[in-house]
Amino acid sequence: MKNQKRRVSEHAKPDRKGLHSKNLHKYGYDFASLVRGYPPLASHVTENDYGNLSIDFSDPLAVKTLNAALLSQDYNIVGWDIPDGALCPPIPGRADYIHHIAELIGASKSETNLLDIGTGANGIYPILACQIYGWRCVGSDINARSLENVAAIIDKNPHLKDRFTLSRQHDKNHIFEGIIQAGEFFDVSVCNPPFHTSQEEAIKGSQLKLKNLARNRGEKGALKASPVLNFGGLEAELWCKGGERLFLKKMIKESQAFSNQCRWFTSLISKGDNVKPAIKLIRKLGATEVREIEMKQGNKVTRILAWTFTDLGG
């Protein structure tokens, strides 16, 4: 009875996470329901210092299991898994990106075509776009092992097979070239670029995220001395030469060459200092419109940068 009252009181609070109004996770996680629907999660769920059900977000297996439970219960995806060390995406934030993109392009119809740059081993953006809006999606990546893992997820979910396809980028110096084929058209591209310049920087950033997660979820006390790197991230998922700023520069420059084959180009930007240089370059290249979309999840603020070379007047 105590747990039931707690869940009702939590759900009575409107949008306590600051997520998009259409986001299924805007009221937080109903762990009791998730455990009923996905029993493997049970061993990871305990009461935190405030008496609320939660998991240890510094435990990679617990986070991965929570993701599998959310995808199973809320998005009809079975058998989702990622290799050790691969980036484990927070589902609420990834769903928010897709909802904001739907508003941007003004489309929820199944004919919408989305390109995910750097889909990783998780394939989360195409999976959510397929399941929420029924879009057709292509996931690209330079890592063959990552694509093999996503292919295994697709195989376990036959309803994805005619809507989610994969494409290997063979040249690390290119982003769209070699992926967007002649005669192919996308309504929008999405990307979560590698934002660190090295593995060491990625580890420091992940440790800071763990501390913020603990504080946001009402967990008292200090974080354990040596937290596991639960955000994982193979090279090219979390870090690359030049970090987020250089990756964005390359992507923006190359987008101009494909301006007739993609209506909207978009990317997450984690570091606020990278926004102005990116917008300056986009305008210099002749984009007809640039938009900065702010997303919030608790105290965390990220931005979607969107640009188009298309005349939207008609």
C-alpha cells in the first residue's frame, strides 16, 4: 500500500522531469510495473535513501536492464542488448529528441525517412522513431561490430525489418558521403556526436554524470569512490579527435553537398560553447533556416541544432 501511494503521488506531478509533453517517461519510472513486465529487472531494484524504488545508476548491468525493460514495456521491443563497453543511452532523453524532431519536420506519417548518423551498437533513435511514429529509418555507423549488434536486435523484432535498415560508413573522413545514395532522400538526419576528445576526458565526464544522477534521484551521501563507467562508449561513440566541435564542423560542411537529398539536418550539442561556432558556419554555408531546440531532463540541458538549405516558404 505504501508503494502504491508513492507511485500515485509521483504521477500526480506534471512533467517533473521537464521532458516533452508526449514523452512516456515524463513522470519518471514506475519500477513496480517495469518489474512485473520484465522480471530480470527485479534483482536491480531497491529502495533508495528516500524510500523510492530505484536502481544503482553506476551499475552498467542495472542501467542496461532498465533500458531493456523500458523498450519491452513501452515500445514493444524484445531482446534489446548491447556489448560490454558500448554506449548505453538513456531512453527518456532519446525519445525526447525524436518527439522534437517530429515537431520540427511537421510529420508523424509513416512515409517520413530518417537517417541516424552514428547509430552505435544500440540503434536507439531508429528504434524509437519506428515504434513511436512508424517512420522508415537508416542507421549508419563506421563500426562493423556495432552494426552487427543492431542487426541482431532487428532480427529479434520482425516488425522492424521493413522499416529499419543499416549502412556501413567505410571512410572515417566522411559522414554523409557513402551513406546517402544517388536518388535517395531523407526528411531528416539525427546525430549524437562523440563529444569528448579522448578516453580520459570521457571517463571524467561520465563520473560527473553519475554524481548528477545520484543527486537528481534523491540519493544521499557520496558516490562510491570508484564508480564503474556505466556510460561505456566505444571509440567513435564517446570520443574522437577534436571532440564534438570538430565533428560538428565536418558534418555541417558535408551537409551542404547533400542539401538536395536531406530536408533537415540535426544534431545534439552537449557543450554550449559549441553552439555559436556551429551556427556561424551553417549560416556562412547558405542555410535558409537554423533552429536551436532546448531539451531538459531534470537539471541537465542539451540542445538540438537543426538546419536546412531548403526554401521552406512554400
